[in-house]
Amino acid sequence: MAATGAGFFTAVSSPILRSQLSPSINPKHFVSARVTSRQPVSSTEPPPQPPSSSGNGRLEKKKQEAADTVTKSGGESEERRLSWKDYFEQSEDMIRSVDGGPPRWFSPLDCYSRSNNSPLLLFLPGIDGVGLGLTLHHQRLGEIFDVWCLHIPVLDRTPFTGLVDLVERTVRSENYLSPNRPIYLVGESIGACLALSVAARNPDIDLMLILANPATSFSRSPLQPLIPLMQIMPDQFHLTVPYIVSLMTGLPSKMVMATVEKRLPLQQTIGELSEQFGELLSYISVLVDSLPRETLMWKLQMIGSASAYANSRLHAVKAQTLILSSGRDLVLPSEEEGERLRRTLLKCEIRKFNDSGHALLLEDSVDLVTIIKGASFYRRARCLDYVSDYMPPTPPEFRKIHESIRWTEIATCPVMLSTLENGKIVRGLEGIPSEGPVLFVGYHMLLGWELAPLVARFWAERNILLRGIAHPMMFRKLRHGKLPELSSFDTFRMLGAVPVSATNFYKLFASKSHVLLYPGGMREALHRKGEEYKLFWPEQSEFVRMAARFGATIIPFGVVGEDDISQVSVLLDYDDLMKIPYFKAEIADLTDEAVKLRTDIEGEVANQDVHLPIILPKLPGRFYFLFGKPIETKDILPIFYNEFGDGECNFYQQRAKALEQLRDAWRKHELRGRDKAHELYLEVKSEVEKCLAFLKEKREHDPYRELLPRLIFQATHGFDSDVPTFEL
């Protein structure tokens, strides 16, 4: 099938539903357009596959331009991302190309690079109805989703319930085809009402909702007083309405701020602002074309009914939901509405964008794929797999993360030491194996301050991503309360953290990952005064046997420097706080919100009370890391069937007495395995303690241990230069 004359999308249809070419569509512009009929879904006849389509045109050229690379100073390259200007150009082309007809689905050509088994993503547009609201995200979304966008022609007058029926039929038909894969509904404004309504009517279908500034708050919109005025406004004044709407979306102010932040010479700044003023007029022209007077009035009335329809059915929504709320939305009270929906919906998280306006998805600073990855909101099956569904950060994403934590590296100036196989300690990470599975087992400093420089150095120097075994409180809470928002842990999830569990351990080792484990957990990271560099490990091994099963290499490591920051500055620790009734009650509340760990053991390590010690600011000290000699586990625990081959097992299984002997041999083998595992566990613990002792002694001879000498050195040699340390 040919693509549209505009060349930036191909049309798709729901495979189960009967389709027909609308006679009102100009074949020159929409040859492959297909619209869904009103026939019911058949649950018995297997659905036909949709026709393939390809094409070229204006957006194909833009896609090629976007694929052109920009070479960085370090030799790195990345794709140019589209902007809101591309959105308006494409919207103008689509409005002029599509003469009319009912609503229909189309798939942008930018989204045709998806991987196998990609889940379906249905985009439900806002008041404009064009369906190109994800233009800035098409290319990246297309790599992990099968993207369909809903287009509602300007002259279409399908009521809201009719749109709900259309989307519902598509959802049901696609669920029929792939019942084990989720379907994503991404809706902005009124599109969010549409997504909520479909989810409420289909609680048994696996839906994932991403809602940007939902119009469920339309009854409290600042636009409400303007609606009666627009009804009596003469046609010649209709141009002012899109202008007001454009100001309220926040895009013009974003244009000005983006130019000012460049800090160009005055004459060049004035020139760019003048050019952008012309672009703004073009933008308003596109709004006028997409929202003529009659269409605007129709859609404002429809938003009111859509808001009421969705709000009356929120109690029936069972879908997992992610709310994207703008802090400077002048069209809707989105920030308040996001909080209301989070309290109302059963499975709902929120991500706040304090400096964004109503047109959230058209802002350059917002990357929808990055948001989805950070929220662990991407999955290909019914259950999230933290290993197989994980997508590592791209180089631009990592650079952005690295910039946000760059100050910690400058302040702590970490010294990285590793141990070669012959036992020699060297500077850098040369002693770290490139191939996994590798298990790093170490000491957790106060509040885990060592994590940022640790993960950053491994990625930057060795291109190794450390998959941290993390507390479940970073991924979910038992209830909303006083614990930090889940969004505060998005960076950790982006960098590969997984909640602690035997299943995740198994999958990480099976995928040959580099795994980061702190056996001391929260108890070690929240240690008391006088407990610096003391290990709080369980009495029994929790990781050796699993590592040995996959022949993983264990690398014990130690890190010191936390006491330089907080040895004197810890004002109140856990013991102090528990003596104060107010803080004792706060700790109890926080602990009740978190998922419990190690409930089956006793001792100090079982104390997983969630609290935050009160710490006074202090000049940061230098961090020192030492990665010990790699410990191989391949020959630690011989596999049982190496001792009793399959043939022998079959022979013994045929005889009851021989089978009992086999069981006895297995129990003896298990006992030997546990003993060996415990010996290795104690060896790893001892090696961590030796690493700590080595670093504590050596740092006394570091002339740059204090902050001031380091800053002077960096000021004279550059902040990216390696600051010297002690002699090895």
C-alpha cells in the first residue's frame, strides 16, 4: 500500500474489525487510509493480518535528516531529535492532506524500527485531534513499541462515547491477537479521559496507561469562563482564541527562554526572537486550521462530557497508571489533579514536571522513553521482568545522569584500585573482568554515598553497567505516606537496579551481568555512631551458592571516606532517635510503608527500620575504593550429576533400595556444598575487611586527602584531571 502524499505516516486498522476506504478521503493523500466499522468483534474467527505499507515524502526526508549524526568532541555521535517545529509542520501537512472522514489509526514512518514482540502503544490525542502529539518521541518509541496514533479529522463530530467504542474495539481485537502482551494507552488532555474510560470498561485486559495532564479536571479549568464568551464572539475575533490557548500551553515562553539561555550577542538574540515571532504566527495559523470556531466549540463541549464520563468510572480502573503532571499548566490544574488521581486509582504513580506547561510532550526537555524506563513502566509480558525488560541507558541518557551527579565526583575525587589475578594492586579498574557473570560484594557506606561515583566510573572507564541489588522500597510502597516519592529512585532504576529476590539474582547471573551486592543492606548503610567500617552481614551465606551455580566470579571490595564526611557530623543516629517519642513514631510509620526484608532471621542485620540519621554538614573527604583479587567459583560446588551420571540415576531410580542410597548421597553432597559455601562466604567477608584496613592505612599518606588541596590541584590542572594519591 502507498503512504500518504504528506509522506509521514501509514494508516493501520484493527485487524479483527471490518475496514473500508472512506470515499471522502482524497486517495492522493491517504491511499492506505482505513477506518474501523461499527461491526461487533468476533471472538471465534481468527483475525486477518493488516496489510503492509510503505511510503516516502516530506517526513521521510525529515526522518533522514534526524538520522544524520552530529559528531561530538570525544568522537561520539547521536541522532538529532525532532522539535515542536516539526510537529507544527507535520500537523499542517496532515490537516491539508486529509479531507475528512471518520477517526482512524495511522502509524508514523519514524516508528517502523521496532524490535520483535514489541507491545502495542495507542496514542490518544488532545483537543487538536491531529494525532501527532508524540512527534518528538516517535523515533525512540518506535524502537520498543508498535505505535498507532488516533487521528480525528477537523470536521468529524464523533461523540466521546463513539471514540470510546472505537478505541475499545481496537483494544479488544489486539488483545485477541496477543493476549499475553500489554497494550499501552498514552493520552494527553482529553485523550487521557479516553484512556481511563476504555480501561474502566475493560478491567480484564492488560492495559498500561500513561496520562499527560488529564482533562478529568476540566471543570476547574481557567478556560471555563471563556466558553460562554466564545459562543457569542463574532467570527472575525476567533483568531484571538487560539492565541490565548497558545499562550496558556506555554510553548511561546519556552521559545523565548530557550533563546535567552543560549546567551548569544544582543543583535543575534533579537534576530532569533524576531524569527521565532514569525514561527509563533505560523503556529497560531495551524491552531486556527485545526480548531475552527465550530470545531473548537464542539470539542470544548466534548471535553466537559469526557471529563464527567471518565470521573464517574475511575473506581473501575484496574490498569497500571503513570500520571505526568505539569507544574505550570495554565489550561488545567494538572498538578492537583495528578495527586487526586493517584489517591483514587488502584495502581497509580506520578511524575511531576514543575517547570513544564500544558503541552508537556512537545517540550524538548521531556523524553517519554526515558520517563518510561526510569519508572520501570516497560514490559513485554503480563509481569515485569527486571532483567529481560530492562533497557540500558543510551549515551545521551547516561551523560545527563552523569552531569547530575558530577558534583559528587568532584567533591570526593574517588581513588579506584583493583587487584590483578597475580595479587598485584594497580590503579584503575584493570583487574575487573569484562565478561560476566561477576558479583561485586562490598561494604555499604553511610546513606550509600559511594554508589554514584562507583557506578559512574565503571560505566565511563570500562563500559560496564553494575546491576545493583536494591531494597524493594525503591520500586514500590505498601501505602502512600512519608517515604520519598518513587520518582526519586528513577535514576537508580535507569542504571539497572533490581529489587532483591532470589529470582532476580538467578536471572542476572543467567544473563552474565555484573551484579552489585551489599550483604549489610540498610542496617549497614544506616549504621550508628562508632560503627564506621563495621560489617553487618547475616550469619549464613545468601549469595555464594547461587554464584557458584553459574560459575560467577566474586570480587570483594571495600570503600572508605564516609567517616571524613560524617564521623563527627552525625548528630542523632537510630539509637538517639528511638529515645525521642516523636521520631520513634515517625520511624514506625516509615517502616510500615516499606516492604519488609529478612523477617526470618534475628540479630542486628534483621533491624531494617527505615529512618534517616540527623547529620550536620561537613566538608567532604576523599573516597577510596579497593577491589580485591577475583575469586572463581566454578570448582567450589561440583554439580551433583557430575558424580552420578544420568544413566546411573535412571538405573538407581528403578530400584527402591538404590534410590534411597542415591538420596543419602545427595544429602551428603548438599552438606558438603553448604560447608564449602559457608567457608567461601567467610573468606569473602574477610577479604572485604582486609580491603577496608588497607585503605584506612594508605589514605593517611595521601597528600590530597583533604578537600582544599584537591580543589587547588583541579583548578590548576583541570577538573577532569586525575588527582594524585598515595604510592602503592
